[in-house]
Amino acid sequence: MCKVLLTAAVALMAGALSPAVNAEDIPKSWIDKDTGHRVVRLSEEPGSRSLYFHQNAYSADGNSMVISVDNPKGVAVVNLKDGSVKRLFEDPDAGILFMGPASRDVYVTRIEGAGGGEVLAKNELQQPTEVLAINIDDGRVRHVATVPRGKIHSINKDESLLIGAFAEREYSIESGPRHARFEARYEATGKDGKPLTFAEAKEVRINERLEARIPMEMFVVDTQTGEQRTIHKATDWLNHIQFSPADPDKIMFCHEGPWHKVDRIWTMNVDGSHIQKMHTRSMNMEIAGHEFFDHSGSRIFYDLQTPRGEVFWLASVDLSSGERIWRHMPRDYWSVHFNISPDGKLFAGDGGDEEMVARAKDGKWIYLFRDEPINDVAGISAPDAASLIKPATLQAERLVNMADHDYRLEPNVTFTPDNKWVVFRSNMHGPVHVYAVEVARAQQP
């Protein structure tokens, strides 16, 4: 985002503002008094949301970002040059997928009944999903395909293929309709008959779904013809399917389930060949997940804990060389999701609350991270140093105080294409809005 948006933000500030908690008086801009970083509200309407952390929301030229809007439900485009927001498409049953990496089209689903909250886009969906492509400049709508069942997850670099998965039968891990302020609805009781926390209930419901061992198929859809073909079958719970941002034939996917129980992270070619596990567990209760590609497509990053809830790393593996780097962080730095800047120099994290896996006492922040390698002492290397995991640490800078945010809504941090802002969604003021925080500090806290 450039000077026009910054100028607008500055004009709205009267000194260092603190975020208001009154839903009728949500600030457009403020400087976080605890971090010294400028925060801007990008959305105009309550109920607006940015995309999931690894779904592309940005146009190829870096000047536009797509978000979902509510009441009425639809898609809006944020102009990152001047901060303006325009509604692009409205439909009660619409759901946003991602921005096309090459075209000026945003891809959207339309599922009958989705507007009422009872029908969710998921692998277990047993009814048709229509996929639309909408030009963000003129609003032209193009029918791409109708998928008989299941969920679309990703699109490849040249936009020739969509990829998705379906399960052979319906299954729901949520206990009812979602609350407008939160991400999902998980409820379960413990052995003592008392309700579990949100995080614990989620683990229980996810494990139940895994143990159901529902047969699944991963499929691709030709965006020109609408033809669908199966590329992989399993009774593993296939999820989080992502095309490489650089290689239109490379896929990453996960075996969903409790992270300490599954081998989660896998890659595969689009023809179903060359299936490879990306991380091998070395101790009981070790977990790895929330995997994502860097923007070059050359590395995969993931949250690694050895063991769960005790020792925290942001790990990566280079797909060509096999080089592995583990970046250590203290408990409070752990984040629900991490992300990397387009230039590969910075990381961001969205923090977490005390109920989550890290049990962080002071983890409710949007973070900026820089990694620092741990080098050999006095330049003396072990004989097999080149083949070993390379250690590093993450050095954190706090960007936004999220004390008033309820983490049942995941912030899902992303960097803008110019590397200068971190975008996230939050309910810190009550209704959900989309915000951006400037990477450069505006003033000392």
C-alpha cells in the first residue's frame, strides 16, 4: 500500500490513538500504543473477512486485495493504492476461494443453502458446488465448472486446473451454525461430563472424523472444459490441498487429524505420482502442521513442536536440496498461523490465547519475525554438518496488541505484495473487520 493510503491514515489520527471497543466507533486508523506500529482498518462493513492464510487474496500487479463481505453476502475488492473498497459480487450462497495468480479473476463458489449457515463448503459436502470466475475490474461473471460434491481447495499457477477433494459420505465435526464473530463451532464434553474448552473440543471432534476413515478422492478440474478427474484415493482425511505458486504440476496436501497422531505433510505431482512425506516424527507427541509454500515455491514451512506444547519451531524444507532449517521460538511467540513475506526476508505470526496448544501467558499479539542462524563455533564444523538440520532462532517484534481479540476467530496473517504491511482479520472491536499493520514502526512505544 502506498502514500495515498498512508496519508489518509495519518489524517485520521489525533496523536497515538488506542483502539475503541465501541462497535459504533471503530477507528479507521491508530498507532498501537504498545508497539508503535500504525494499524489501518481496510474494511468498511462489519462481517468483512480476509482470506485463509495460504489462500492468495492479491492481484498479480499487487494493487488489489479481495475480501468477503456480509449482509448481503458477497465479495469486495480493496484498492491497496488508495484504500477504497468496492462491492464486486453479491449472492447469499457465495463463498470466496482465492484470487487468480495470473488473471484479474477472483474465484467464487455458489452452494445452494450456504447463505443460511447450515451448509458449509467442506470435503464431506454431498451436493453440487458451482465455481465462478469474476473479473475484479468490470465484474463480469464466468461459469467455470460445477463440482458434484466435495470442496475446491486451490488453483495452479497458470489457472488451468482447480484442485479439490470429496468424501464418500456426509460428516460434520461442528455442533451447529457458526457465530458471526468466530471461525467454527466445536463442542464436546470430557470424561468428567464437563464441557471442554474450544481448543480441546476441536481435538476431540477432529479425532472422531479421522477414525471414521471415510473413503476420499482428490480431483482436478480443467478450468476451460469443466472436466473432472480423480488423481488420488485414500481413507486418510485429505485436506489443506495447495498448488505450488511456481510449479503448476506440484501439489502439497495434508493428512488431517490430531497432529501427534498423523503424518501430516505430503507432496505429489498433479498426475498422482511421486508422493513424498515432508516431515518424519522423531519423538512421541511431536507435531507438525499448518504448512505453506514460500512465494518462490522452493520451500515448505510449517509449525513444528518437539514435543507438542513444549518446544516450538518454525521449520522449513527446501524441495530441491532437502535442506532443513528449524527456527526456535519461546512459548509466547507461537502463532496459530505463520507466513512469509514475498521477498522471503520476514515472517509474521498471529499469536494465540492461553487455551491454545502453547498455553502462552502473553501471546495475544500480531508478530513480525526475523530469523537468525546459529552458526558453528569459531568456524569449526562437524564432519556431517551439511546433512544435518540447520538451527536458527526467531527474533520477534510486536506489531499489534490483540488483547481484545477472541481467538475463536483466527487472524490469518498475510503480507501485502510490497512487503510493507501485514493484513489480518479481527473481532477486537466486536464485529469482524479486516486490518493491516505497517511493518515499519511509526513511533517508539
